[in-house]
Amino acid sequence: MIARPLGRTGLEVSPIGLGLAALGRPAYINLGHGEDLGEARSVDALRARTHEVLDAAREAGVRYVDAARSYGLAEDFLGSWLRRRGIEPAEITVGSKWGYRYTAAWRMDADAHEVKDLSAGHLRSQLEETRALLGEHLRLYQIHSATVDGGVLDDAAVARELAALRDSGVAVGLSVTGPRQADTVDRAVATGAFDTVQATWNLHERSAGPALARAHEAGMGVIVKEAVANGRLAGSAAPTVLTRAAAERGVAPDALAIAAALAQPWVDVVLSGASTVAMLRSNLRAATVEGGDDLEGALRDLAEPAEAYWTTRSGLPWN
């Protein structure tokens, strides 16, 4: 994959990056995640699996890796891999996120797997934890799941902390969530305080597209997450129309879903959430797919109202 700039950050990324949400902890909300991991969910087993997937990603030319404080031990696993492989910060751009605490204690049946806290104090403490694990490899730090009505974009103390971080040479971004993603993106653009935005965009949930185009035009890097809709656009769960269109192009549904996101002119990086090497390789085949109006026409009817999409997502089980 050919490297490309991430907006105005000065950082270089690959068109497809790797997100570690499904690798850093034993449970996640992706459909089929339990079958992918099987019984091997100890800390040592998931560290080895994460390193294996990271090795395959690096070999394939992936140059952006995305973690978060709430992704269990993802930052720990990533940091140990970077050190063992002797990877320089310029080789792979590393982004992470603050705002949630992982609370499941490596249990599958936890009442809550993560708890949100977007206060300035939590930013300071989580940044210290992230830096201890990732050191100088941390190049991008993002608010985790900001919403326009959650208050974090209007918090002066958070803004000061992020500005100081930005002045130190680390790019500052935010991820957004929920049916009002577009409003949050537009509010972030208006502040001028952020270098990147990470949003959900997929064939089911396209509502943030116009706002992401505006963010890109303003110079922000755009990262797409959940391109396969937490597994709803992959494997046996994929809609028939997507499965047929993918087969016609010689790829699996997940690759075609990611290719649809890559085809958006405002996208810099689309994240793979792969938890196996085989899944990663299937996702990466998206880079070989050519889009076009015929493909867009065939898949247009997969779009869902934003409220309905997020209601469905909130009901997905941790597995």
C-alpha cells in the first residue's frame, strides 16, 4: 500500500490501518468474535495473537495502528511489539484514545466492560499511562467517542490540556459516535483545535459522510472505523446483495464493505478490526477492489436510518 498524508498532521499512513479493539481484551461486540478467539483468551494468548496480527499487518504495508486506553491491554501489547521489533516511530504511525476505562478485569460476564470519563483529570492520568506504554511512538491522541451534547468539546480545561499536548508535537483528534456524529464533527471543525476525526461510516450508516467531507476540506485527517458494521457486513451475517457483489469481484463481503469506505474521496484511513491473520488478509484485499457507480448503485439500498443503526449496534452482545 502506498503511504499517504493524514490531513495536516504531517504523519504518513496507509489507506487501511489496524484497530486493536478486538485484540486487546477477551470480549468485544463484533459478531463472531467469540468463534474467532476460541478458548485461547488468556493475557499471554492474546498478546501472542496481537503480535502475530501486527506482524502480518506490517508485512502487508499497514502504517497506521489505532489503540485506546479502554481496549484492555492493547497499548501494552502494541508497545511490547514495537520494542521487540525495534520499530522506529517514523515507520508506523500510532494513534490512541483517552476517555474510557477498561473495567471488565478480563471477565467475559462483566456488568460493564468500559466506563466513560471525559474529564480533564482523566485525560491527564490516561495520557501518563499511554505514554508509559507507547513512549515516543504515540503520534496521535484522540478523545474517545465524543458527542456534541456530552460537553467535552466545550470543556475549557480539556481544551487547555489538548492544546499543550499538540504544542508538544503530538497530533490531537477525536473519535465520534451515535446518530449525531455529523453534528459532533462540524462542532470539532469549528473549534480548529483538532487535527483528525475518526467516525463510523459503512454501507449501513452513511450519515456522517457530508460532515467528514467538510472536515477533510478543512485539513483534518479522516479515519473511518467500523467499516464492516461490527461484523454485520462480513461473513455469514453479510446481506445477500453484498455477498453476491463481492463474489462477482472475487473477494469476501468484508473486503467489499471496506472498499466502499475507501472509495469515499474524503477518507485517509479505513480501519480493519481484524482479530486473526486470515481476517486481516481478507480485509486488506479491499485495496484491490475498484469501485464505480455500478457498485454504489448495487449497494445503495443497504443504508439504514442513523437512529435505527445505532439502536441495533447498542444491542450487540459482548462475546
